[in-house]
Amino acid sequence: MNLSLEKALEELRKSKNRKFEQSIDLIINLRKYDTRKNSINTFVTLPHNIKNKKVCGFIETKTHLIDTIPKANFIAFKDKKDIKKLVKKYDFFISSGANMPAVATAFGRVLGPAGKMPSPKLGIILNENEKDIQEIVNRVNNVVRVQTKEPTIKVLIGKEKMKDEQIIDNIKMVYNIVLNELPNKKDNIKSVMVKFTMSKPIRVEL
């Protein structure tokens, strides 16, 4: 049986209290969908911020807004282990357009598979001034990346302390974007579920 989003969140909140704030995931299981022929790779701007992301910039300008790695320092990341540490440390990476070829060469082998390469859709900054850096950070904080590497899409959609209405707004935003990207719309959706970090998924009706 599929529950309404309101009822599903009510059930999830009955689960055992944890010593940490749990995340909330939206899971969309697909059917009759070939991820090789029809891949989704997009950023969705959520109506409600989940958390401020830790951003690193491959730019030349030093700023108090984010940590930066100028091109001259790329040489310090020759070892793959050091790049992996960098990937774990930051949620999101941006780059100046001029530095992107060098970023791809120096960091692409790790950032690419991790899904953290600066993207032309969001991660490229044209002017390295405080205003533009702040603007891109604000946008980054409100986006989630939606990708189909397999026939299941899993997206962090909220945190336990958020209001139910905010979580539902975020869920509907991602769901509608995904639905719009699918070639056969609802026919490509097998099921939709929500879950807390430590809970079992609950099927929902949208």
C-alpha cells in the first residue's frame, strides 16, 4: 500500500530516536528505462535549503567565502590519495573557466567518478569577485544533483528537523523534474519511496 507523503512522514517520525539528526532520502525506482540511452544528469534547485555545503574553488582569488586552490598548487595533488581526501572534505567544487582544462587533467580521474567535477550547469565561475562567488555559493547550497547511473534515483531531500511541509515541497520539486525528464513519464516510474537514514523505506503516492 502506498501512503500519502504526509502519512509517510508521520510514520517515519515514529521510528526510534537516534543520537544524530537523520537525513531524509527520496528514492525513485524506474522501469522500462535504459540508463545508457536516456541518462538524467541535472541540478534541481530546492525550495528549502537542507544544509550549507562545503565548497572548494579552483580559482586564483583568495576569499573568506570558500577555500580555494589556485592552479599553481595543483601539483601538490599528484597522489590519487590526496585527491580522494579532497573529495571527502568538500561537498561541491567550482572552477574558473580558464582553470577547467587543468582541473580536468589534475583532478578529473577522481572528481569525475565521484560526481563532483565542476559542471558548466552550475560549477563554472566567470568573474572571480566576492559578489559572483557569493552568488554561486548561494545557488550551490540550494541544489541537489539528480543522476541516473542505475534504474534507481536516490536524492537527499531533507533533514529530520525540517518541517513536514518543507520536506514535501522538496520532494515534489525533485519528483516533478525527474518526471519531466523521463521519456514515458509515469510509465517509467515503478515506485517512489521515502526513508530516514536508519529507517526502512516507505512507499508513497505522488
